[in-house]
Amino acid sequence: MIIDFLNIDTSNKLIDVRSKSDYNNKRIPGSINVPRLELLSNPNKYINKNETVYLVCDKGKVSLSCAKILNSLGYNCYSIDGGIEKILN
């Protein structure tokens, strides 16, 4: 459920679950921003159960909790280890 950024398949969706302001300040190129509560309240609007999705946050803890919830609902989500702080620093 946790994956290193270097091991992701770039053809899959990368969702940044941080706030819009945090996303606008610093982001991974190619990622889309869907804040955590928005994603969890209506996941089928953004992802489907047949795709692999990577989630990222600041340090990896929030995206991991999101991945656990979404996976329990039948989605296939991974949290990027260490989050934005590890990837972009």
C-alpha cells in the first residue's frame, strides 16, 4: 500500500490530496489536485476500481490513511512514501 516514488508507473493517475493552496505552492508535475475530504466523500467522481491510483501528501501519512480507506471500498490505491517533502527536497 506504500510505494516509493521511483517505482510508480507514470501512466497511472497521481492524485495530490493536499489543499489547493499547498498544491499551488509545490507539486509533482503531472499530478492532479483533489483535496482529501473531496476525494473521500465522492471517490467515484475521480477514480474507478479498475485503475491503479497513487496518492501523495506532505509526508505520506494523510495519503496513506486515504489509501487505506479507499482500498477498503474496493479501489486500488498506493501512498507515495515520504510524500512531497521526500520527493521534491
